[in-house]
Amino acid sequence: MRTVIRGGTIVNEGRSFVGDVVIEGERIEQILPANPLPSQEWGGGVTVIDATGCYVLPGIIDEHVHFREPGLTEKADMESESRAAAAGGVTSFFDMPNTVPQTTTLEALDEKYRLAAQKSHVNYAFFFGATNDNTSLFSQLDPHRIPGIKLFMGSSTGNMLVDRDEALERIFSEAPLPVMAHCEDTAIINQNMAAFKAQYGDDPDIWAHQLIRSEEACLASTRKALELAVKHHTRLHIAHVSTAEELEMISPLTSHLPITVEATVGHLLFSTVDYDRLGSRIKVNPAIKSCHDQEALRQGLMDGRISVVATDHAPHLLAQKEGGCARAASGMPMLQFSLVAMLELVDEGVLTLERLVELMAHNPASIFQVRERGFLRPGYKADITIVRPHSPWTVTPDIIESKCGWSPMEGHTFNWRVEQTLCNGHLIYYKGIADRSYIGQAIHFR
């Protein structure tokens, strides 16, 4: 049960150095400077992983995914998407509540944990969904089990749109956990959609998506969330920020209030110029925005305005992605390719590798107070990702692990490769092969 990851460049807590990671069972035992001993001198009963030429990172924590189970499993399920996570170097995920049934009752929450304990190949946790009338359940939520409360301030997903001022006041004043908010103003979106349908027909072309789910809609909703968070001293995590103006609005508050910001890989990789090439495959909510907005988000990675990078991984069948602004489903699968995509931004000089590790491992763990994960530290769970640079490969449909079977990255050649992923000290992914027998653990908080 002893494993040594030998000779890789360890990237952790702002430092990069060549060294060895010693694992005993499911936990990290030691982190050592480069060991001059040949591998056979570690002694018997030790598995040695040669990481020479590779980078050894804390396992990625994606705090924003939609695994679609229960109720929407034609698109994805916990088994397939956790397998995609392992292939992408992601060792922990936090799943969103807009499934069928929605995770807005204690029973639905328990059912998700039951399913994950049978199916998930990586570590798991589930947000509880806020509605206009379920705040009475907040006091019954176990803070050691749940990362936070998901609030849709601009969504028409069943009854999960919270649009009553009195309900928003209750949520922000009574939430015992961080509130992750999807901020878009539904009234503005509906008004824009009606205007575009009147001019262009019942299903306007995809280029109009960023004008319908507009910058104005994002700003209005984010402004309201910030006002409520300031008023009630709420721990607010703003999901998938998509505009430069939002960053300008939020950043003065983050230095003295518990307000943090998430950017998604999709908003960092794509801008409106990519609609011509990819069409509805990159239709997401909030919409992909302008090159100016994309550049502001990229700058926010290094200057501290962005706290976390996640995916908002949201698989749909390709048939469900057909059409324009009204008909095509919003959301795209990105989990398997999120880390290698961000590593390309490191190569481009957008951010450093040390900062990437903060954004995708350390900060998700710190913001949500994850126990014993997100860092390479003695005593912590051995969630570890090993990546190799200068190892080109091209995304083809046959290597896509997500059940939906497609990716907006198809045809793209990456120069980084996830070689191995360890979850709780267990090798769950090795050079293209995932261990389908392994089951991850429920994440503990606080």
C-alpha cells in the first residue's frame, strides 16, 4: 500500500521543485526533495511511479458540474462523467441541483449521495438548491457534508428560479453555507428574446445568444446579489462570471467581504468570434461574450479578481444542441479537457502553473473549506494528477469519456497530456485507461 511518485516537478502552494511524493495507503506520508537513490533502493513492497519529465499537481477540484443523474441520464450519469473527470485529472467534483428530481429536498440530496457511493470513480459532493419556499430546510443541512447552496437568480429551470424579493432576502440572511449564485436577470432576458423573435422568427440564430442573455442581464443580477451579500454579510460565490463589467463591479468588495468569483474554462477559451466555427456547441448560460470580456477574464486569473476556475460541465446529446437561441440546449461538456486547456494558457503566458494550481485545486478547497484535499501536504488524502508537457495529441470522438460523446474541443491538438490520476492514493487513470472498478469518497467540509 506504499507508493512513491518519483522525480517529478511538484507544483504546490506557490512553489515548483523536483521531488518525491510518498503515499501510505490513501494519504500522503511525505514530500521529499529529489531522492538520489535509484528506485529499487526504496525497499520491497513499494510501487514506484517514475514522474521524470512530468509535473505533479494536487488533484483538480471542479466545484461546478452537472452530471445529470438522476432523471437526465440519456445525456450523462455519475459513472460516465466521473470517468471523464479521472481522465482529465479531476479528482473531486461538486454537482449542481438541477436534476430530476431537483436537489431541493433532503430526500433528493440523500439519493444523490447514495447513487454516488455506488457509481462515482472520483470524490463527490452535492449542492443543495434554493427555491422561493425551501429556506426552512437550511437549518437541517449538514455543513460537514455539503459545500453550499446553489441559487439560480436568472434561470427558468423548473421552480429553481428564485425571483421573489422576500425569498432572496431570506436566502441571503439565513444561508448557513456559501451561496453560489447564477446571476442573470430573467426579465431582461425575456424582453430581449421577445424582441429578437419578433424580428428574426421563433428561433433566432446563435449569434444573437450573447445579445439576448446580455451583458446588461448579467450586470443587473450580479449587482443585486452583491447588494444582498453586503447587507446580510453572506458568503457569496458568483458562478461563471462572463463580463469585464462584472469583474469591475465585484473586485472592490472582495478584499474585505467573503465574496469570491468563478470563471469557467469555456468563457476563458471562447469568445463571440467562435460562434462562426462552433455554433450552438458553445451555447451556454451565461452566454460566451466578446473578445474584450474574454481578455478581461484572462487578466483576472493573475491579478486575483478571479478566485476559481471550473467548467460548468453540462452535457447534452448533440441532437439537443441543434437549433439557435431558442431551441438549442445550453451547456457543453468540458471536464475531460479543462486542465489541459488551462495548461495551454500557461504556455501562452496568460497565467503561471503555480497560479493554475491555486485556481483549480487550492482555492476551491479553501473557499468551501474542504477537509484534507486540494493541497499536497503530509496527512492529506493522496489526490494527485501527473501531467506531461510536450506530448501532443488530438481530441477525437473515440477518446471522449462523457456519455454524450462529443466535445467542442474535437479536432484540437493539445501539447499537455494527463498521464496518471490518483484518487485517495489509488491509481484511477493511467495513460488512457480508467479503472472502472474504483469508487471515490464523499468529500467532507469544515
